[in-house]
Amino acid sequence: LPELKRRNIPFTIFFPTGSWNTRPQWIRNHDHPSWNQRVLSKDELRVLAQENLVTIASHSVTHPHFPSLPKESAN
């Protein structure tokens, strides 16, 4: 964030809501370099969302094939 702010570069974060404040659930290999990382908490994401260069977007938890979902399910 500090470097992006210094350069005035806007960015989008696609947030994995299934992993609030825990290690990344999509990493299953204990030897992976990010195994011990932690996903932001809701409060940390709220603070980050206050930055004018940041856009927060959602990221699915289950990775459905969105084009094949009924419109009501894709909302």
C-alpha cells in the first residue's frame, strides 16, 4: 500500500470472504511460502477501504461457473 500510494496507483482487491482473518484456505500445501500468511480481518478491510486509491471487490468462495448460474444465484 505505501508504494502504491507514493506512486498514486489505484488498485483493486478481490477479497476472499471465506477466509476472514485466517490463513489462506486455498493453500493446501504446508510447504507453500504463503502457508502462514493471514487474510485481512473485516476491520482491517474496512480501514483499507477508506483509502481513495482502493477498490474492494468480492471474490467467490466456491468458484462457481458464473455464466451458467441463474441470475438470482449470481447476485
